[in-house]
Amino acid sequence: MDLPAFRASLASASPPVGLSHALRALWLDARGDWDGAHEAAQADEGGAGDWVHAYLHRKEGDAGNAAYWYRRAGKPVCRTSLDDEWAAIADALLKPA
């Protein structure tokens, strides 16, 4: 799946089957379910989950907590728009490893 297909999937009632926890978190966030997104990000105990977790706390307005999660993810604190960050994270996580 690529970023345009991922975005298109947002029109569905449920996330695509087989998404990682981190991608599911981004999907839920885009659909307005911050709490569900936060739970999904927490379920991913790797760097991808930490990165999404950082984004979610930045979106929430909790800069200190976001900074902690960016450090855990090994990423700099993001300074772009939230929409741009969401797209950058999704695009990176959708690319084959």
C-alpha cells in the first residue's frame, strides 16, 4: 500500500486488514479517534509506535511528552504542520523495509 491508497482507505468504516499498530494509529487519528490512535500507538513498542506516539502528543499540545517520545523514537522534534508530519510518518511506515 502507498500513501494515496492509505489516504483513500480513510473513507472506509474500518482500517485495512494487516496494518501495523503504528499505521492503525495514524488511520484512527485521521478519522478523529485520538484515544483509539493513542492505544494503537502504545501497542507498538518499537520505534514506529514511539514516532506516532510523539506525533499524537504533539497534536494534543503536550510538547514535553511529545519530546520524550521523539527521543525514544530517535527522531527530532517535528516543526512542520501536523498534516505534513502525519503524511511523512505514514509514507515512511508504508515503504517496504
